[in-house]
Amino acid sequence: MRGRRILLIVGGGIAAYKSAELIRLIRKAGGEVTCVLTRSGAQFVTEMTLAALSENKVYTNLFDLKDEVEMGHIQLSRQADLVVVCPATADLLAKMSAGIADDLATTLLLATDKKVLAAPAMNVRMWQHAATMRNVARLRGDGVILLEPDEGEMACGEYGPGRLPEPPAIFAAIERALAGSKAAADTRLAGKHVIVTAGPTHEPIDPVRVIANRSSGKQGFAIAEALAALGARVTLVAGPVGLATPAGVDRIDVETAREMQAAVETALPADAAVLVAAVADWRVEPNKAKLKKAGGPPDLAWSANPDILAALGASPRRPALLVGFAAETENLLAAAQEKRARKRCDWIVANDVSGDVMGGDANEVHLVSSAGVETFPRAAKRDIARRLADRIADELA
């Protein structure tokens, strides 16, 4: 991303406010952003906001004489490394599909010779309308990278697909698009199926209380994303976390350890499994009604949860490469080596969680294998994920 130039076209719609976060992510990674704000987009986000975040002039008018003299819309459309439309409304997609150029944004899209990535956002009925589906199919056929919208509650109160993907997911798609032919050539995991577990499990005590481990799911989601970027078919079994699904990843949401184990078993066979999730070791038989404080401390009957990693290590359907995680606060490497032997896995990724790792954005890990210990120095979790995915690709090759 460092030194790369993004031309960001901000369409109309309530999701336009997320373009500000996307600009921040691009700038933080060293990229440059030039914004084009449509007339309808200006109803939701201001020129001043985009200019302050991008530290660049914001363009709005096709017939601005000063802008045309200084740059010209043709040059503006071609000086970027990638053109991003966010949010891409139903109207913008329709105009892109038909080749209409009736304002600055659509004229730039028609004039550019660079790759275009669009992140759609609209009402669920608009997204599912036959006309939109035709436009999407045509744009993808024309080579536009058109992301799938997220599913969820809309600003209008309806529920379904049509929500703008979260900025980190759009940013990841931008990185893949910028990688160009290099990324296209690096498909070492094409044809491979990898299962990844991420996040915590929640074991109910009563309708309002749960037993859980501290886990944000960030590292597991980053690993799923990195594996998919190398061409793998990734099944992500996710505990209860509020993270967007990485592009190109099949996600299964679960709550309890037993649900997670069942989802992993259903997803088999696989070439590799990377079990990152912080699974609760114990569960209780949940009370049907909320336990009252006046009754004193409850007498809970504890049962052991299934050990998903150990069960997979002993299974006749065991993947060729089985990777577990060990979160420890002391005797890190000794505990990881013992866990690797006891659970019959190939690798253990060990990390010290006594600091800000749980829920944080950075990590330092040690890859424990039969060959010894390899340390991945502290870095962003996404960078740790890419390095691990690279090692997995080499191993499966």
C-alpha cells in the first residue's frame, strides 16, 4: 500500500460516513487518497471531512474550470493505481453498467484505464432486484471488482444483504487488488481446503450469563483472510465476535464448544486446520430461568467440554497439517511443546497473553514444530497471519 494512489469516489447513502474510516486505514498504511464526492454523497459527508482525512483536494464538479485547467478529469482518472467506489449505490452501479457519464464521478469511471473496485450499499430489495443483479453481472464481466455486501439490519429498519462491507474488509480487498499480477500468481493454496476456528465460545449458565474466554477473534479472522488471499477455500468457524467476514471466506457462526466441534467435523475433509479459537474448557447445565442474587452463590455442576484439537489429532479424518494455538502467561515454550505432543498436532503457535494481546491489534508468536521453535517478532496481527499463511502454503506444497 505504501506509496500507492487511490482515487476514492464517494457515492450517496447513509453508508458514506464509512468512507472516512476507509481513508484513515489507507493513509495509516502509507497510501495516498484523492476523493471525488458525488452530489448525493455530499448529503451525508462533507468536503471538509474528506479533505482533512485525505490531506488532498476533494473534487466535486465536472465543469469546474479551475480544476480542468490544473489537472483535467481524464488525468485525474488515470493517475491513480486503483479507483474505488465506496459506497457504490444502485444508481452508480446502473450508470457504470450502462456507461453513462453525466457527472464527474461517472465520467471518471468511463474514462479510467485503471482497475475499478466497487463496494455496494443499498436497501436489501434494491440489491436483490433483477435490474441490480443484471448490472452486477455485467460489471463483473467487464472486469470490475465488485464486493459482496454484508448482511444485517439496514438504516431503514429492514434486514438482509445490502449493508456496506466494513472498512477493514474493503481495505483488505484494496490491498489484494493493488497486488495485481503478483497476487494472482501467488495461488499456492489453490485447490486446498483449510478450516480455521476463531473467537471465544460462550457456555450458558442461565439465559443472561455465560462462561467465556477473552478473545476478540482478530488473529483467527486475519489468518482466514491471509489463507484465502493465497487461493485456499477457507471455512471459518467463528464464535460470538463482532467482526466482518473476510472476503472469499465461508463463515459458520457458533456459540458453544460443542457447536464448534460439530461445525469443524461437518467441514471435513480438509487439507489443513488452524484452530485459533479460545474454547471454554468447562460448561454447566444451564438454568432455564435467571439465577437470582438473593439465592446466594449458585451450586454449579461442571462438565468438561470437548477438546476439539485433541479430537482432530486422533481422528482418522485428521488434516495433513494440524495447527493449534497455545495462549499462556508463564512457561510459554515448555507448555506449547507439551501441548503439541499431547494433542498430536503438527504445529503449535504459542503466544504470551499476559499483556494486551487479547483484544489488541498486535501479537508476537512462536511456531513450535518438530524442527524446533521459530519466532515471529511482535507485529500487527494481519502481518503475523500473512507470515503463518505463507508457512502453511510452503508446508502443503
